[in-house]
Amino acid sequence: MKILQPTGWPPPRGYSNGISARGRQVFVAGMIGWDAQGRFPSADFAAQARQALLNIVAVLAEDGAKPEHITRMTWYVTSKREYLDAGKALGAAYRELIGRHFRS
């Protein structure tokens, strides 16, 4: 993958303006915070988000892909307040499970 950063543009924080990639494409269905048995181990927003990220990593691994191969991820949340309140825990889970494969 190649990160696309136009000369003179300020660097984005937490994302990339563009990515160029070659090869096979893997599409992951919408992941939610349940475990491998279809149970929600926690009602906590950040814990469910962490579980959803674990689920993404597991699906990618089925085809030999890793988190650093992700080019796009869209999050849908039902409570902006819960999302904002969980910011630190979400960031920690993301860095732990997905990494920092964008320019910061």
C-alpha cells in the first residue's frame, strides 16, 4: 500500500487522504460486538467496539490478511454521546488491534 499525501497539504490526523493498493480484495461484513458464540460479553460501548475490532481481525485472518491491509473502515454508532465518552478506550483498542497504519 502507498499512502497518498499531496505535497503542501497539512497531514491528516487519524486517517489518510488516500491509499493506493494492489492485489486481492477482502470485504468484511458489518461487525458488531458479539463474541464467537453470538453473545454480547459486555453492555459497555468501548468493550463492544473492541470486540467488533477483534471480529474484524479474525475475519481478515481467514484469508491471510492483517489489520495493516485495511484501506477503509466505516463506523456506525447509535449514540454520539457514548462514542465521545468512550474516546480514550476506543483509541486504545484501535491502536492495540488495528495499529497506526496511517500518517499522523
